[in-house]
Amino acid sequence: MNPQAVRLHQRRTFLTNSCRGVGAVALASLLDDRASAAAKVEKWKGVVTKPHVPPKVKRVIFMVMAGGASHLELFDHKPELGKRHGQPMPESVTKGQPIAQLQGAKLTCFGPQWGFKKQGKSGQEMNELFVHLPEVADDLCIVRSCKTEAINHDPAHTFMNTGSSVSGRPSMGSWLTYGLGAEADDLPGFVVLTSNGRGGQNQPIAARQWAAGFLPGEFQGVQLRSKGDPVLYLPTPAGVAQDQQKDVIDAVAELNKLQNAAVDDPEIATRIAQYELAFKMQTSVPALMEFKDEQAKVLESYGTKGPDGSFAGNCLLARRLAQKGVRFIQLYHRDWDHHGGIKDGIKLKIEEIDRPLAALIKDLKRLGMYNDTLIVLTGEFGRTPMSQGGSGRDHHMKGFSVLLAGGAVKGGLSYGATDEFGYHAEKDVFPIHDLHATMLHLLGVDHLKLTYKFQGRDYRLTDVHGHVVKDILA
């Protein structure tokens, strides 16, 4: 290209870009006021501006014993099953029923592998291996008639979290933060913690289990890692001062506001809010994970020295999150998939959850937080009363136990029942949708009214099912 052509090309490029630049400046000037007013992102206060019913609790600590905790070794004593140990399972119980890995196999009764004891004034029955949980037996509401609609791990987790076995729906924590907002200014409203058991059966838990689905992305759960950086890439980069990073955040926010004013995209508003929250979390999260302010006797009661990735450490971290105003705290404790070796496996699991679960209940009482906290402990399903491989149990969806605690539920109550084999929930059947409806009710939300329109349909956490189980409420 000759010099004259270069000069002509450069002149044209300059004039073109200059015109566009002047236009952009003019547009920015016109949109500035609109951006400031319309795209300013404030703290989300929830769509339920006035409670549908008087709220009984402020927060939920939802514990999932991932892998499928055996109700028959924990809270559902079946002496008749023990008497029939080794005998054929009656066909009348299992005929036509969905079975996971035992389909087509010879079905043999498999009695409880440990004894049971009645605990507390209420006589709550639980595995004899529990040492600390019996101290709070009269605070526990044990639902023995829960049932779900999925028989394999991932869809069962999805159903427990979203009310549907179809992926893509919002998780219950997302529904809560969408409906009620977040109390904390510098922490998410929905936090997830995971821990591994010592048995080695630690199946992965997909992050979509705490996703927001078709709700705006700001309502998804945030996983805090118990070891290393609690949130990846959250710390300020080396060589960058906090005020410098704040300048970048503010500049990016202004650009996003201009774009949002032009296209009105809710995901842009989400992005602005999440940048701001991430900046605040750079201070709040490290302080949250620092346990030096905890009394030695408190650490000892949980059986932990700090955020070590254990269930005990996560229980204490859950209490700290609750103190900071986090509305929905979900704990996953893995390694409950006992297809074999269930006798030794359940002993190991009880050792891991016994002390910290009891300590959490006592600690919330000590801090005056027990009455307005709902604690839920469940698996994604239960285990079969039939033997698998001579020493284990298969997945089971027709009946299992859920433990509830908190001032809003009746302590010392055993609700519902399975049949004499622990197979079918048959008295006061308690579907997952009822658990969700009751949980929302305690938070002041009518499950029928918390909806979100998507693809022409009003969706809700309980889908087209669910009712509040008032018999378990205090």
C-alpha cells in the first residue's frame, strides 16, 4: 500500500471512529441519569414483602446424608424384620415395586444390624451407638414415613432440592432467597458446605443441586470450601490494593449499568450485584473462617479445631453463618451408600455425626437462636429391608426417616410409620413436597403463592403438590 493510501485509510478510520466516539459520548450522557435510576442495584428484599403467615423461623440448616442413609439402622426400629432375618422377603411387599440394583435378584430379609434404645422422657428410639444425640432426644421430631420419587442418587438429590427429578428447576435455597431475600449484607443468602466421610464412598455432588434454575442467577447457592480458599479466586490478587480493586469494581459496575439501561437484561443486574457481593466477601469470608474467637469448650463440644472439612467443622461453620444472617445453609455429608458392609459403615457414620449434631442444637440454644432455626437431617432416600451382597442394602424410595429440630417443631415426637419391614410408608405418609411446603410455612411463606412465571407457566417449589403438615408444628 502506497503512503497516500495509508494516509487516506488512516484519515477515514479516524473520522469513522471519532463519529462513533462522539455518538457514544452523547448516548452515555443521555443514558446516565436513566442508568443511575433504573439500573441501580439494591439489596434484594424478596418478592414476599409481607409474610403470608406469621413466620416461626428465620433460617434453615438443611443437612443431607448423601448416599442414602439407612433409616433401618438409624431411627426406624423394625423388630419383625429382625425376626425374619435371612428369610425370603414376602412377595406381597415387593411385587411390582421399583428396585435399584436388586431387580431380578432373590430378595432376602436383612434385619437391623445394631440394637435400638429408647431415649429421653419421650422415649425416642434410635440406634444404640448414639452417645450424644440422646441428650437432646426430647428436642427431636423424627418423621418415619417420608417417601421420594427417585431411586438413583443424582435424580433423588435433584428431587430433594427442587421438588422435581428433572434437572433445571430452582433449588429450595434459591426459592427462599428469591422469596425472602438475604439478611446478611456481606454474605450470600444461600450457602453450601460439603464434607467427606471416612469410609471412602464419597460420590460427587453436582453444583447444579444448588443452582437457581430459571430464577435469576443471583439466587444460586454459593459453595464455601472448608479447606484452602473458601471461595476460589475471591482473594485480592497479589500486588493489588483493595482500594484499587474497588475502583475496578465501580468502573465495571458503571459500564454494566449503561448496558443494562439500554437492553434491560436481568442477568446484567445480577452481575453487578454479584461483583459487589464478592468484593464485600473478601473481608467477611476470611473472618467467618477464623475460629480463634470460639471458646475452647465450644470447639470441644463439636469435636473440631476449626474449618477442617469435616462434618463437625461444617456444623460449627453453619452456626457461624446463621449468626451472620445467612438464611439457608445446606450441608452435604457424603459416604452413606452402604451397598455392602453396612454394619461397620453405619458405626463410622454415627461416630461422625453424633457429637456435632447434638452440639449444634445445644449451641443454638445457648445463643438464643434455637427457637427461630429449623434443622433438617435426611438422606436423598433410604435403604432396602432386603440384603444386598449379604452385608449391605440397596437404594430405597418408598419409606425413610427425616429428623427435624428447632423451636417451631414438636420435640420428642415420632410422626408417621413404615410397615413392619420398613419398606412402605403407610401411616401419615410424608412426601418431599410436604417437607418443602412445611418448611416454607415456618418461614412465613405460603407454598402456593411463591411462584415464578417461566415459559408460560407459573412454577413453584412444590410443583402441583404439597401441603403443610401442621401435626408436627409446635
